[in-house]
Amino acid sequence: MFGKRLASLRKQQNLSQYQLANELEFSRGQVANYEQGKRQPDFATLIKLADYFDVSTDFLLCRTEYPGSHIKESRGTYKQHDSEFEIQLRGIVDRDDDTKAFLQQYLNAPEEKKKQIRDFTTFVLDQETR
């Protein structure tokens, strides 16, 4: 399960195994072994992966379907990445693969992009009511 989750996150970022390995100072074989389930990461590696993809370790380990987490910032405070909108999205569990992929991409997007998506959705829905 972890391997599939890691591969999915990597692909969502349009990264090859080589690129991810280079970014995290791993070997490509190490990434491949994780994705194929041949090896499991140690705690330090798991944390490094979670930080890189900005998800919780529980999400990486498939203990939750919700990637958002409280991330400690350099100032020593915690940033809540989950808006009310995101929490409502998570309540939608029975969706087709395209919808799940879209929601996953939304949840992993930077805050600026999330705002653009929300604004565009509002614009499109407003057009329907005219």
C-alpha cells in the first residue's frame, strides 16, 4: 500500500523515479524498491518523504485518505492546511477515478492554486445561474 501511495504522489508531481531520488538524495533503486514493496522506509526516510510531498506520515502509510496535516513551520508555529472546503471534499468517498484524481490534485496543490480553483469554480457555477 505504501508503495502505491508513494508512486501516486510522485506521478502527481510529474516526477520520474530518477528525479525524486535526486531531489531527496536517494538512489533510483531505493525509490523503485519502495514503490514495488520490496523495501520499507525507516522513520527518518518516511518523515523526509512526508515533508517533501507535504502530507502526513499517516497518509503515506495509507492509514488515512486525507493528505492534509499540521506542518510545523520554521517559526515554530503550526499551519493548518485544511480549509473548510477541503474538509467537505473529503466527505465525498464514492467517486469515479477521474474525480478522485482531481480531488487528490486539489488537496496537494499550493494554497494559491487552490484559491484559483475555488474562484474558477464559483465563476463557472455563477454562469449557469444566469
